[in-house]
Amino acid sequence: MTDPQSVPPAYSPAPATQPKGLSIAALVLGIASIPLGLFGVFGLIIGVLAVVFGFVARGRQPYARRLWLVGLILGFVGIVIAIVSIILGVLLVAAALNGGTTSP
């Protein structure tokens, strides 16, 4: 008969991973803020949430640096896109109310 100590285990336990929820949330919101930034205020809110989640994850999850860093960068890009689209929207509305003509 074989020695019980020499028999390998039937399965090996899964390695423990560290939670990355905040970093993943920052990344998903950052990705979503890019196309939603074209819709103005809604994209601005999503971009701000991505930045907030990114900075919170930066403090709590330093091991998930790639995720929260990309989320932060995309969140800031989404904010810029949203601000530009809001400004363009206001200018278009102002031009439409003005009748498309400029006064001397």
C-alpha cells in the first residue's frame, strides 16, 4: 500500500485574490464617461464619479494600480469631453435664439 503522506491532494485550493471592486468601478465609469460625455451633464456626472472612485481606490487598493489609473485618466477625459459638449450646446442654443445673425 502507498504511504498516505506521499499521495498528492485531490485538488489545490484557489489562491486568494485581493478585492478590486473600487478600481473596477473607476475603470467602468471612466470607459462609460467617454461616449456619455457627448450628452453633456450626464457624461459629466459619470466622469466625476469615475475620478472619485479612482482616487478612493488609489488609497485603498494600491495593488490594483493599472485599473484605477486608467479609470482616473478616462474619467478626466470624459469630463473634458462633457464640458466641451456643454459649451458647444450653449453656443448652438444662443445662435439659434439669436436667429443665426450677428448684430453690428
